[in-house]
Amino acid sequence: MDISSDMIITSASNDKVKAVKKLMKSASERRDTGTYVVEGIRMFREIPSCDIVSVFVAYGLADRFDEDISDIPTDKLLYVKDNVFAGMAGTNSPQGIMAVVKMKKYKLQDICGEGEKPFIFIADRIQDPGNMGTILRSAEAAGVTGIIISRDTVDIYNPKVVRSTMGSIFRMKVYVSDDLCSDIDLLKKRKITIYGAHLDGEELYRHSFDSSCAFLIGNEGNGLSSEVSAKADKLIRIPMEGQVESLNAAVSTAIISYEVLRQRKF
């Protein structure tokens, strides 16, 4: 495509550039607009086309993305001077392409699923973006049907979370709960057994997870809150050798996820 000079954003003070920067930094801006930012070509290729609001391409690298952006409507495609693009990016070595994407909004009933045995994770106050992103990615890989997060859990559309998901952000159903305990009660009414990951629990491998189930995973430093922990039907723990007292929240999620997958599939 021939790109004329008037098609190129050359100033960091451009309103569209400033809007992207604001989305990168502000969770409230993301919530208000219902959009977030995705960086890098690998992630870009996984975005559902219907969710793309706009695409920004570094002018000096545009040729390498010709095939990837060939179906993007011209009114959604913006070229940016390389140094301006670098200032927009949230990574030290930007790849030259990013997109503003629509958030997906899910309700509790979407997480429970219809005509299937729900397999749910419930995140209570998880704060680390890398942990949250890895939880989404390992959950997708293990066949988790949905994730519920407390309102005070890290924003799943935080750029660091988005990068850590490696594309799972586009496919995993995530519901943000304003009242985690009430929503757990609703899950119980649907005959979903609630398991709490807890140091005082019974060994994970002594339990059968063939029926509908949900797992409570707590804050990295403090674990589950006493209020949320009390909602568990059963407490479970991952057995550990040596002097290790606890595992990273994302690691714990992966271990539990794959035990459920193993029991249900093999």
C-alpha cells in the first residue's frame, strides 16, 4: 500500500496517540471505554476481527505487516512515525504493531455454562499481572470453562496481564464479581462443589473432580480471605516436599487444573 505523508501520525500530542497511552496506564479508562491495548504481531494475529477498534503500525516497519493488515478497513488503520510509536508502546522493544480492542463482557451464567460440567477458577485478590496472565493461559490449556475474579483482583486488561496470556485473553470467559461470596452461593445452588486451596486442606490427589467444581485461589501473600475461605465446601492442598510452604498462585492453578483434566480425560 502506498502511504502518503498525510496518512502518518507524526506527533506524540496527537489525540489518538494520547488515547492509547491513557488506555495503557489507566484501568478506569479501560473500563469507561470498554477497550484495551494489544501489542505485538503474535497477539495481533489472534485478535477476533470483530473486536478490533483500531490498528496502529510503525511507519518504518509497515512493509513487514502487509499481509497481516490487508483485511483491516482503512478507517481503522493508522500509521505512526517510528519514534512516536515507541513512545506509545508498553515494551522496551516494540514490534511495530498494536491494536485497540473491545473488551468481552460476561455474566455469571456464562461462566457456569449450559449442557456441560462447569470447571471454574475463582481468583480472590490476585495482584501480580504475570500470575493473572499465566492463570488465564494455563486455564485455557486445561479446559477450564470460566474464571471468576474479585473486583479487587488485578485488571485482566492490564497490558502486562494481556501479554502474559499469550492470546488466551481473547478466548477465556472471565467474569468480574462485585460480591464474590454471594456469587459463590449462587454456584452452590447450581450444585457446583467449591474447593478452597488452603494449607489446612486435605491432599489434592485424594479427591475426585469428575462432577461440577470450582476452585478458590487466594492472594499471593495472604492466601484466601477468611470470608471467602469459609465458603468452600472442602479445603484442598497441593502436597509439597522439603521446606516449601506454599506455591505461586499461577503454579497452584496449573497443578490443580491438570489434575482435574487428568481425571476427566484419562
